Amino acid sequence: MKYVFEPEVLQEVAQAHLDLALEEMIPAVTHDLAERYPGLIDTEPEWFFNNAGGAMGQLTILYASLREYLIFFGSPIGSGGHTGRYRFAEDYAIVLDGEMWHYGEGDLQRQEYRPGDMVHLPRGKAMGYRMVDGAWILEYARGSVPSMLPFGVADTLFSTLDLTSLVRTFRIYARHLRRSARARPPA
């Protein structure tokens, strides 16, 4: 089965707006994605907290189905932790603002990513990461999204106990599942 999104196209859209302030960039990227993928992109952001892998940030979902999701994720004060290790999914992060540092198992030096750069997390791999002093990304995942959910909610269930964010996570994801089931991807 074909995926709706291609990482290189998402990177191209993001890179076209890097000259804007973050408050202008996020709506501009959303607008361009909505034009490129009619009827698929949620243009009214609903931000909520997410704690996963030891990191805290906030996100808004632009698109989600059982096979893909597209979100803005970040923190204005920085954070970091474990990316997760997904056997049935891969993840792409396009830096919009700030700087991200990553390292993989066995790496003695960090890799640094700046606005416009894309980080790929292949299936079965994991990285440590840091959003340095605040960073924002356009994140795209493909594969089995439900298989990623346990990692995405474990910190909330076993650490923060932020049930408000947990309920919002599932409510908003369910809304996007219904929307994606009715939508027809562009040919």
C-alpha cells in the first residue's frame, strides 16, 4: 500500500518557510500542506502535552491514520530523552526552529540538526535526543501507528499521571482516525 506523504515533500514544504518567525511559520507550513493534500490536513491546531521517553513537549496533530501521522512537536524550553524503538514504524523529524542533538548506540559524538535538516529514525532503531533550549519539528511517522502508542503514553500512565493529556491524546487521535477513514488521499 502506498503512503499519503513522502518525507522529502514534507521537508521541501518546511524549508520554504524557515525565514519566518515560528508563530508565522507553523500556520504557513500548515496552509501549504493543506493545499497540497486537500481535505487531509487539520488546519485548526489543538495543542496538548506529551510525555514520552523521558521528554516533555507539546504537539498538535495535522493528520493521523492507522498507518501514518503528521504532527508539529516541540518545547519552548528544551527537553530530551529516548526516541523510542519502533519495530513496525519509522519516523522522520524535520527541524523547523532551534536545534536538535541525536546520538545512536555506540556513537561517541552527537549529531547536530538545525532548521531544514531531517532526522530519520529507521524501524527497530533508537536514539537519544535533546531539543536544545527549545526546538520545534514537523514529525512524520509511517508504519503501524497503534504499535507506537504504548511508548507515547507510558510516561503519562506511570510517571506524570496527567490523565487530562492522556484523554486528549486518545480523543484527538480517534477524531483523526475517523477523518482519515472518510478522506481520499490525492492521486
